[in-house]
Amino acid sequence: MKVELTNQTRKLCVIGDPVEHSKSPLIQNTMIQALGLDYLYMAQYVPRGGAAAWLEAAKTAGYAGFNATMPHKLDLVPLMDELDEDARMYGAVNTVALRNGRAYGFNTDGRGFVQALRDEGIGPEGRTAVLLGAGGAAKSVALKLVQQGAKAVFACNRTLEKAGELCRLDRQGRLIPAGFDLDTLRELCTRCSLLVNCTSLGMTGVAGQYQDLTFLDALPEETPVCDLIYAPAETLFLKEARRRGHPAFNGLGMLIWQAVFALEHFTETKIDGQAMKHVLKNVC
Ligand code: NAP
């Protein structure tokens, strides 16, 4: 896409390793253009372990802020002058706003997920959610769901210790670790009122695919199913859920909402997210 620059244009970017695949520049520059803001958003390769050096460079170069993807989200936490409640809760930063030489760390992932859920007419309140996976994305989804009133959240993971670690973050016992074997998934699906794939299984460019999705047969009718993956737009997991009649949606809504909230932090303005979703529908 073409972006117009002036001598006052403020710089933003996403840092990652790798970063070439990121949709953030497309999403952010589209929103920036639609809102008539004088910002430019780029993809910036920063190697693993390079977050501290990058932060200093960004301050020196006058960046207004940046987003962070793998593997920098955890490394940024101790480097921030201030952290918002969510970044502190997840122990991870995905948005850094630079103001007067100070770094403000935010995390917009969990909020983005819940807003996308609400757009589908689904509230977390009182739900029993089953999450497949216990990585960084599962952590923000799990903690946000219980914060927003979910009754229980099962984190099912291939590596059980990681599920245990995640679940210990909730002192009220609403997060419950579980295995990833077919029998466990089938049993938990019978009690489930929201199923979310938070693994990378089925993602474009990632080896690995669900070998057996028959656990979906155990879901109560009409149980909503979400896949955090947005590339491809329809994973095998989503396709099989839809074939069984479940309302199912991918991770694009979460991606867009976390970007809207990040741009609000960068610009310190309120943005009409629904209008941005409309603009981005034809772009992503
Ligand atoms: P991560 O921290 O690397 O976690 C990956 C998860 O996938 C772990 O639970 C891992 O289990 C599991 N996994 C990987 N390969 C597996 C296999 N062969 N069998 C069973 N489980 C396997 O990654 P993440 O940051 O949480 O991201 C997870 C997915 O969410 C990615 O596809 C990412 O694109 C997507 N995501 C989307 C958004 C959005 O805005 N829509 C935001 C963040 C992430 P182990 O612990 O056993 O390795």
C-alpha cells in the first residue's frame, strides 16, 4: 500500500523475529489512512534478545511506539517504566507507547479476544470454556475470560506442566489444567460452552495439524467454536466445527481489535473500532 509522508510523520512499527509475515503494518496503515492520522507503521526485524537495544534505538529515533510479537513480549516487561493491568496480569507486553522518553507497556490481546467474542454475540459470563493450548495466546485468553466472569476455563495442553503453570496464575481456581489426549478432550467437550483453539495446529507455514477432531462430536449443540488462527481463514478445526453445525469464527476479529486498542494507546485518542472493522473487511 502507498502511504503519504510529511516531515512531521510519527513512526510506529511491529518488532519480531520473524516479522515479515505480520499483518500489523497493513492493518495499522489502513486505519491510519482512514482516520487521517499522520503516522507511518512499519515491520521491523529485531532478533531474539534484542528488545532492550531496540527500545533505546526507538527512543533515540523518536518513535511514537511499537507493537511486539514473538519472541519479545516477555523480554519487554522489565524494560517498561509503567505497565498496564493486563500486561502485568499476563507478564507480557504487546504494545509500547513512547512518551517524553518514558516507555508505557500495554497488552491488548485478551481485550481484543473478548471484544471479538462479543461481536459474535457471545459473552464470557458464566461460561465453561475449553482452551486447546497453553502458550502465550492461551494465557491472555484464559486470564481475560475468568476476569470477565467465565465460570471455569480448562487449559488442555500437550505439555501438561505448561498448562499447570498457566492455571496457577489464577488464585481462585477457575483455571484448570488438562491433558490433550482424545479421551480428555472428548470428556471436557461434553461440559463446554465455548471451545477455543489456541494452538498453532493448522496455521499456515507451521508444521502440525489435528490428526483426529472427533472430540468435536461431544460438544453440546450450538456451542460456539473459535480458532485464534486467521491464516488460513478456515482451518480444518473450524471447517469440522462448522460441518457439525456450530457457530464458528477465526482470529481475525481478535487481531483487528488488539490493533485498534494499540492505536488508541499510540495516539491517545478514542477510535471507533466497529468502523475500523468495516474498513478492514476488504483489506485483510
Ligand atoms: P505459543 O506460545 O508458541 O504456543 C503454542 C501452543 O500450541 C502451545 O500450547 C503448544 O503446546 C501447542 N502446540 C504446538 N504444536 C503442537 C502439536 N503438534 N500438538 C499439540 N499442541 C501443539 O504460541 P502462541 O503465541 O500462544 O500462538 C498460538 C496460536 O495463536 C498461533 O497460531 C498464533 O498465530 C495464534 N494467535 C492469534 C492471535 C490473534 O490476534 N488472532 C494472537 C496471538 C496468537 P506445547 O506447550 O505442548 O508446546
